[in-house]
Amino acid sequence: MRKEIYMIRHGETELNRLGIVQGRGVDTDLNDTGRAQADAFFQHYQSIQFDKIYTSKLKRTHQTVAAFIALGLPWEQLEGLDELAWGIWEGQPNTEEARVAFKLMMEKWQGGNYEAKFDQGESPNDVMFRQQQAIKIIESRPKEQRILICMHGRAMRLLLCWLTKKPLCEMGEFPHQNTTLYQLVYQDGQYEIIDFNNIIHLKDLNDTRGQD
């Protein structure tokens, strides 16, 4: 069985712009920039014949691929694709206290402590458990040979590590700009990244803005 997977992060939200933490527990809308990014992605990739769209349960992913959904393509929401829950820090301003707390947490993860998490939040291992269930569903459907997945920055970094058999401490090696694209091929039980952090569609957006 062979699958082509187009995996993107959602477009920008206002909390993204302000540097405020949003995880699984904050269900925000795209802002104007995010909607423009989503449209730019659609304009660039609308000719791709996707068999299925998968998103998280959060509306910022739905809104990012709304134009594809409007074409009538099958669409399924999987909670396994939700963002990591940041617990007590979700929705909190980008203060010095927050920056210190996140720096310490990143150091724990980079040191291999994948059980570490904020109060009321999730650890990388918690997220991986959810993601493994989602991937089992996706892999179980051989007729879906080309799919589009829209998800979230931290969760996407974790998933890319797992799919490519990298330790989770290397999650920082995967850039995650809003609407960045990672294209993968799944064959013979293996995943291979064939397009890494592609943001060419955002060039289209910037070129258009430059003409105004």
C-alpha cells in the first residue's frame, strides 16, 4: 500500500500573532493573515486530487482547509491530531514568567523526559498515544491514496519525529510556520519526507500583496 500525505499547520490566529499560548484547550479562529494564508495554500494546491481530508477537532484547522472541504471532498476530524494541551498556560500572555517556564519544559523534553508536562496539560508521550490511534485509522484505509492533513505546530513536530523514527527530542528540527507543508510518502510500513517545510505558496501571497 502506498499513500501520499500532505501535512500542513493551520493558518495564523490572533493568539499566534500576539505570542500567546494556544493548545488543545483554546479553540481560536484564523485572523485575516491566517485566512489569506489558507487561501494562498488553496490557490497553489487546488489541482491536487485529494481522496480525503483529515483535521483536528479545533476550528483553526477546519478554517485553513475550508476551501478544499467546500469542493465536496470527504472530511474527518480526529482528536489524535489536536494540539498538545499546555494546561495552565493556555491563553496566558507572553510574559517573562511564561518564557522561563517554557524554556525549562523544553529543556526537559530535549533531555528525554517525555512524561514532563504542565499542570492540567499533556506530555509528549500523551500526545503520541493520541496520534498513534489517529495514524492507525489513516493507515487502515488503503483506498485513500492521497490525503491532506491539517493540524498544529507542536503536535506536527512530534508526529513527524515518530513517523520518521527520530527521537522526540529532535522535534525542534522541524520548522512549523503557519501553513507550512510537509509532504510524505508511506509505503511498505515506512514514512519518508519528500518535501520539507515548503512555504512556496506564501511567496504567492507576498507577491500579491506587493502589487497592491
